[in-house]
Amino acid sequence: MEFLHKHIEALIFCSPSPLGIEEIQKCLTEMFESEVPKEHILQALGTLQEKYEGDDYSFSLNHLGGGYQFLTKPAYQVSVSILLKHQSHKRLSTAQLETLSIIAYKQPVTKTEVEHIRGVSCDYSIQKLLEKELVLIKGKSDSVGRPILYGTSEKFMEYFGINHLTDLPQPKDFAGEQNEIGEEKE
């Protein structure tokens, strides 16, 4: 199936979010009315990734968020950042970033728990994160009042370019040397 990579390329190009192998396989199977082996899809994806690695293209095919998506190469970051600056309604405020990071690391978590960690009300930030689909309602807690539990979405992983929550930096990566009381620092 020499032309398979062209169909996969078109599917990924049209998809607004990362496209998984299973979804690609379903589309191709329906189109060709025959089962398309995953090995052929993976082979075609490899061919496409090699094709877009070169300097001829300003974008590349990346594996993230559990699927494949075309993304602009870092060399064109300045041009894209100018465009994104004009579309700043998609930016996250400091309060939203703080709230989102707490939800990402502590999920599933209630609004009260997030507010306890931040020390301020998080109503507005959580509402905006829900609107931007970076946070989802994961259910209700069994505690008194049955508060809503929040967690991150697939769009969160796409937004930050990660495949799994385990790809998030660990708190130990941020910790610097700590000096304890009574201990002399060299």
C-alpha cells in the first residue's frame, strides 16, 4: 500500500487534536473496506516523520497526547508567537497556571483542596480552565457534601506537549538546596 501514507497524512492534517493509531485504523478500514494492519500504519507514520524532519518543511509530525499531530518546528517559534500574541484569549493567567498545576499533580482533587493549597478562591480559574477544556469533572467525592472532583483532560496533555501525566516534571526537579536551621551552609 504505497499510497497509505498519503491517506494517513490527510487524516492527521484534518484532525484538530492528536490522532491515535486505533482511530487511523478505523478510518482506513472503513474506507478500504478491509482491515489495515497496525504494522502498515506504523510504517507509514515512520515514513511521514522522516519526510517532515528535513528543512524543507516548517512543521513536523509529532507523537503526543496519545496520537500524532503536525506541529510547527521550534525555528519558527517567533513567527508563531506573534500570531498567538494576537490570539491571547487562549493564554493562561498566573492564577490559572497555579490552579492547573495543583489539579495536574493532585488529581482527582476538589476545589476546596485546591483553594487550601493556593490560599485563595479558585472559582474563576477553575471555570476558565473548564471552558478551555484543560480540566474535566472527574466525578464526586465521597466526603461530606459530595464536592466535585477535577482532573486534567487530553487537551491538557496536548497543550503542554506530553503523552502521559508521568511526563510532568517531578517536584524533586524543582527543589534546590535547602538549609535547615542550625546547619551551616558551605
